[in-house]
Amino acid sequence: MAVLQDILYRVNIRSVQGDMAAEIGDIQSDSRKVSEKSCFIAIKGQLQDGHAYIDLAIQNGAVAIVAEQLPATRKETVTYVQVDNSAVAAGYIANNFYDNPSFKMKVTGVTGTNGKTTIATLLFKLFSALGYKCGLLSTVQNQIGNAIIPASHTTPDAISINALMQQMLNQGCTHVFMECSSHAIHQHRITGLHFSGGIFSNITHDHLDYHKTFDEYIRVKKSFFDNLPSSAFAISNTDDKRGAVMLQNTPAKKYFYSLRTMADFKGKIIDNSITGLQLNINEQEVHFRLIGEFNAYNLLAVYGAATCLGEDKYRVLQALSNLTGAEGRFEYMVSPREKIIGIVDYAHTPDALLNVLTTIKKLRQGHERIVTVVGCGGDRDKTKRPVMAEVACAHSDKVVFTSDNPRSEEADDIIKDMVNGLQPSARRKYISITDRREAIKTSVTLAGKEDIVLIAGKGHEKYQEIKGVKYPFDDKAVLTEMFILMEK
């Protein structure tokens, strides 16, 4: 139980009607989850406005309502709190209700277009290996120590985050590593959290269906660093042309990592092969199990964050050298007889796809062909579709365009958007197979001995979303099955 007045600390209140000493049993932003003694926060979402459900929340037992507009008719037994922004208020209320768990652990946030999941997951694995009990909030999964909690969004809502963090604290976690997506930052899902540090990976073309302009997308990402406390560290990729801009106004202590110029955390690739990366990091030569230049950047970010969190650099590098990355991020397998290399990767932006294909080209011994299977998600930024197609065709020998998560759109229409604008030379390289399973099967058939097959776009996802239904689908499992069938 908590007192309403106490959980409103730091909230910008415009007016109050009712008893500020009301006892609150829980806080909810979903009226269906409201029960006796709940405080209901009415938030304006993309699809629904919580203000429309105030009456239902009261019927379900809410004793307090937090909203931007108060209803014309009000119940005397309910306390109404009017605020400037319900989403912002929800962040502070959730922090207060769960007794500010983020202030009692070392929380590190990771933002950027690509690399967030790998960096957060590697940090979680690293600090676990160093003997700490840790929490993880990522696209792939949320985790408390060894207990896995499935994730439905890159970043959960403010109430869920604080509830999870309270669980982490109660179970002895000292460190938390979390992805901070642009949606989560913009929707104030991380408002009120106390971060010990923040990491910027890179920024490329993505989420323009939501942010509308690239400048707005950058501004939102930058606001994460602007709001870090002076006690925190901020680490940025100086090789990204917006890496320095991200940290321009941050009160946090600034650090940079780089493969190409002088930086606090400087790396150099000595060898990059299917067996892993040989890197020189701040004059220490280490072999890592991860592959590709993009993972060299991820490793530098992790190394930098770990040292900023007070860990010994030699212990960090030793532990890092044994770690594997996140599920569905450049995961590879080799068919037994034909030695075809199959790679499953989450790459779903033009830049991410280019990074993966560039890495694959560098791994080739010379004669291997690259066969790429790729699609684009429905109800998302349409402008990146032809760019994705162009990248796939420019850097592959054969391309199979297929469905990704078409959602409410027709998969064939998405593929048409991808194909439109392709150069004549690129048009000779692709075929379209809408059914993703058949597309993967065909890619394996198109591949010859020791060729490389890339299945891009879905990575760790275990479903395909079509017309509002999530059907079971696992790229890695399907690719494995096709390798087995081919060997018979």
C-alpha cells in the first residue's frame, strides 16, 4: 500500500479534487487490470486514449484517477488529479510507487538504431560472468539472474519497468542493462529512472513511420543523454557522424569509442573470420567469439561501459573473450556435407543489412556465393523498402524477396514496394516467394557447396504476424530443417 500524495512526488500537478491521503494498492494504465484501491493513469496512446476508460476504471475499483482532462461528472469517493502530461506522470508515479528501484542499482541504458540488443546482452552476460547478479531488459527477453521473462516490446511501459526493477532489486540484482528505444524515450516509458550510464551505438534510417523526420528521430535519441545525471557516464561511437552530437549537452561524463580515430576506447581489427574477431583494444590483443566489424564496435562499447562501471580492464577482456552474442544476431550454422554456411540475423534496416552483408563478404575465401532471403515489415516505414532491396541485390549473388511480418498489409504489396526502383542489373538477381518457409527452402536449393545463405529480418523472433495473428515461425529452426532435408 502507498499514500497517493507520496506517489505523486515530482509530478507536475495542475489541480486536485478529493483525498490526497487515499491508500493506493496498485497503479495501472490499462483499465482492464484495475482492481479495488487502484490508481488509474489515463494515457493518450497511438491507438487508444486512456481518458475514454476512466468510467470503466472507476467501476473496476479505482480510487484515484490521474489524467490530463478530468471528466465532467466526478464521484465523491474518487480522487481526481489533473496533470500536464499523463505519460510523464506515469513514469514518476511508477518510480515512487515501487520505491525508486533504479536508484538502488547501477542501471545502464543502451540506445541507437543497431546494436542495442547485442550490447545490452553482452553487458548482462559479462557482469554475470564477473560474479554479479544482473537484470536485463531487451528486445529478445527480460531476465532476472537466470530467470527469463519473455519480452513483447523493446522497452516495456513505465509501470512494468519499475515493477520488474523492484523484482530485480528484491532478488539481489546490483546491475541492470536495458535497451532504450526511441519509442520508449519519446513515450516517456523511461521517465523518472535513474541511469548510472548511457551508451550510443549508431543512428541510421529507421522508425520514420513513427518519428516522421530523421531530425526528430535524432532529437529523441539525443534527449536520453541530455537527461542523464552528472554522476553518470555517457559513451558514444565517435565513428558515427552523429556520435559527438549525441553527447553535446549531456551533464554526464563523456567517453568515446572508435575503430578509426583516437578515442578513450580504441580498437583495431587484426583478423575477422568465421572463427571470430582478433582485436587490439587499448593496446591489449584479444580473440573474441563474435564476428564482424559491427561486433567490434559492440565489444568496444561493452568494454568501455564495464570500465566506467569500475571493473578491471584485464578481467573484463578475459571474460568478454568467452562470450557469445544475443540470439538471432549473426547466428550461424554449417550444413554437414555441402558445408553451406547459414546465417540468421535480425537486420531489418538498410544499414544493418549492409553491415551484415559487408561482414559476410569479408569472410569469403573468394569463390563462395551469397544468397540472401529478406523482406520488410508491414505497417512500418515504407521508404526503407526499396533501399533494403537495393542493398540486398548490390551485395548478394542471389536474392529471395519474401514476407517478414506483413501485419495488416498484403505481403505481395510490400514486396512490390521493395522491387520498385531496382536497377536493371539488380532485377536479374532476385526472385519473389511470398511464403517465408518456401523462400528459405529455395535459398538453400540455390546455394552450392560452401556458399553462404543469409536469412535476414527476424532473427530471434519465433513468430510471423499476419492480419493481427502471430503464427509460430522460427528462421533458425526452418533453416536447420532445410539443411537436414538437403543432406538426405
